[in-house]
Amino acid sequence: MIQKELGDQTKEDLKNYFQDRDYMVVAVPKGEPARVYVVKATRAVETARRVHNLSPGATVALGRALVGALLLTSLVKHATDQKVLLKIEGDGPIGTIYAEADGKGRVRGFVENSQVETFTKVSDGRKKFDVSKIVGSKGTLTVVKELRMGTPYTSVVPLVSGEIAQDLAYYFAQSEQIPSAVGIGVLVGEDGSVKHAGGFLVQTLGGISDRVVDLLERRVRELPPVTELMEKGSRPEDIAVAILKDLDPQLIGLKEVEYYCPCDEDVAKSSLLLLTEEELEEVFEKGPAEVVCRFCGRVYRFSKEEVLNKEKP
């Protein structure tokens, strides 16, 4: 973690080091109990698109979920293996959306249907993806916090819009009792690749003044879409400053973000060892066992001898 005011030199250093990297910043107003998280996840979402061969509509939906999972890491300790799992089960054509992220900024995810129709709508005079139709407005949003301290904490809330950002804001208010504003965006180019992906989370805590609450609410309402800001060159620290303008913003945290899957041969083999002897025999009747990671698409193949000659854990 780093802690310093957002001076010109700090912003220039960040711009140079993170020119092509994904990262998240955390900023607070001086003297007021509020916090702002802003994340750039363009490369991470583009990696997910390529790994899963996503259609444009699926890219936007999963991309929003991945950004949302990264914003949810506000609930876990920085730079740790504690993680947050986000599952969205709507009645839209994409089916279940799954994303998880840890305190180190590592994120991964997948969708049930990678090739969905691209629904669009006109908003503010522009044609945009209609994520609520892709995800569905009826269903549930589940958040699981794995804090490595025993049983994970699980909370389930109904979907309120299917737009994901609004659903996450509802989750924070209902399950965490933290008034929050969430903005998430994914911009896809004509070739289907991800041009920009990012989001912000603004939270007010107990004891904050009414004046600052009103100011932050107005700033969030007036803020252009995240991808529009990124298209114009704004970076996470710039967006944080824009939200906290006139409140003496201070940068207190920063971490790199990447699409990362920790699966390996041992993990894949362990999944086979959960089967009974009879089930394994049935699998090997067709040849070598094949395990495909749903998060990264890696394929692991095992012979009968490799698996059955090993003791089950």
C-alpha cells in the first residue's frame, strides 16, 4: 500500500509506470469517512474475451462482472489470498456468470453461454449494449467472501436490474449496510476486442457530513460513463480526483490487476479423485481422462495409471 496526496508528480509517476497496465486505486477525502475505488481492467477483460472466445454481448456482461468482482475486493485485505466470488444467475440468455478476485488484484471468470445475441438500446442518443436483456432482470446475485478464517460468508440478494453495477450497489446496501454508488463500463470495438473496461465504487461511512454526502451524490450523477472518461484519456487516479474534487483527495492504496488462473495439474487431478472408483472406471473406458478448466480453458489429460495408482486425499 502507498499513502500520499495526489500531487502532479504522483500522477505522472503512475501514468508512466501503468501506461499499459491494469490497476486499481483507493482514494479518500481528507477528514471525512468516505472512500473511492477506481479500477482499470481493460487487459484483464480482453484476456477473458480471448480465453473464452466471447461474443461482444458476452464480453460486455462478463467484463462488467470481472470489474465488479475487483471492486468487491474492497471487502477483503489488500495483497492477500482472501477472495470474493461473484455469481449472477439471471433469466437472460447468457445464463450463469461467475467471477472471482482476490486481494492481490487477480481476477478470473466465465459465463455459461459465451455466444449470446448482442442486445442494444439507445441511451443519451447513443446506441449501447442492453446488458439487462443479456443477463436478465430476474434472478439472484450471490457474493461469497473467503477470508481464510473458517466457513466462507455467503450472501444472496435478488437482481434489481441486471445491469450489474446497480445490482452490486443494492448488495452493498442490503448485505454490507454500506451506502454505495457503483459505475461499471466495458467498451468493445468494431472487431470485438475490448477498448476500455473499468469502474468505480464510492462508499460513505458512519459520521460523514450531510454536505459531503450531497456533494458526492451530485458528482456521481454528473460523472460521464467510465468508458467515455477512459476514451478521453482519464486514468483511475483522474477519475478518483474528479469524484473527490474540492475534498482534498488523498491516494491511500494502489494495486496492479490481471486476469490470472492458478489452476495446475495437481488441481485438475484432484478433481478426478473426487469421483468414486466406479465413476473413474467409466471415465477411462473411453480413453484418457480429460479435465478442462472453466476459467482459462487449459486442458489436462491423465491416463488411468496416473490417477488410479494415486491414493485419494
